[in-house]
Amino acid sequence: MSRPTSARAALPPSPDEVFDALLWALDHDFTALREHRRLAHLGPASRRRADGQLVDRWRAVAATCRGLAG
């Protein structure tokens, strides 16, 4: 049984999602990548927050692109 969308959104991003978002930022949003790197080195809690923010940005851009393609 799958989780409701709201519960899924509350989970931290998986390492694969973070990796994909980092690769996306490297190619498409260097400002977001720099911000992630700046925050990620401040400690574990800051790293989790930076990962979540980057993945959220990546997902939002992906959703926008899917909307334009369809």
C-alpha cells in the first residue's frame, strides 16, 4: 500500500534524489548548487535542510517542464 502524498512529501529526499538534483543543478542552476554547497557544510541538520531545498527546487522545475511538454 502506498503512502498518501502528504506523508511522502514529509520524508527526506533519498540519496538518489539528492544526487540527481545535484547533477541537474550543476548543468542548469549553478546558483542553487553554490547555495547547497554553502549550507551543506554547516552540519548534519543543515545538510538535510539543504538537500531538501535543492530536491524541492529540482522537482518544481521538472514539474514545470513536464507541464510545458504535455
